Amino acid sequence: QVQLVESGGGLVQPGGSLRLSCAASGILFSLSRMAWYRQAPGKQRELAAAITSGGNTDYADSVKGRFTISKDNGKNTVHLQMNNLKAEDTAVYYCYTRFMGDDYWGQGTQVTVSS
């Protein structure tokens, strides 16, 4: 059974930092591409960052230079370090992977950037 469990969301002031984590089970983690998506109120879900099994990364233009995605294959965990957060980063953040032809999502973690 595939499970993706996110943690690390919360309320932070503009300019602050948060680190999201996603613990994965039931997949071949070291061989998996992992991604973080986000969905703001009234908007479509969008890709924030992704990392391949080989460590190649991809970022939305809006987060480049501020967010860093990383994988810890020893702990089956993917992280999203978010720095210099802005109000427009407020969203529910979802961990995502595709395994054996199926899409899997975590339950989501709320990130709110507000003073």
C-alpha cells in the first residue's frame, strides 16, 4: 500500500522559512520521481518543485531561487525547503508520485504566509 505523509506546514510571516517533509512507503523510493504541488484557494493545483531519481530538479518560475527540493533515499523522505516566503505562496501543499502507472497524493499540508 502506497502512503505519502506530509508534515511541516504552518503559519509564517512574509520573508520567513518553512521546511516540508513527505515520508513515503510502499514504493521504490530511490527510483521514484517525487514532486510537490500546491493549490491556493480558488486556483488550480500547480507544480511547485520536482526531483527525479537521478537528482535532477525542476521548479515553477515563481519559486525558483527560494525553494529547494531534496530526497533522502535512506529515509524515504522528500523535503521542500521554502525560504523568503511570500503571501502568494499560501496554499495547501501536496506530495506526489507516480508508481506502477498510478498517481499517488498525500493528504496535504497547509502553508499560510501572513503578517
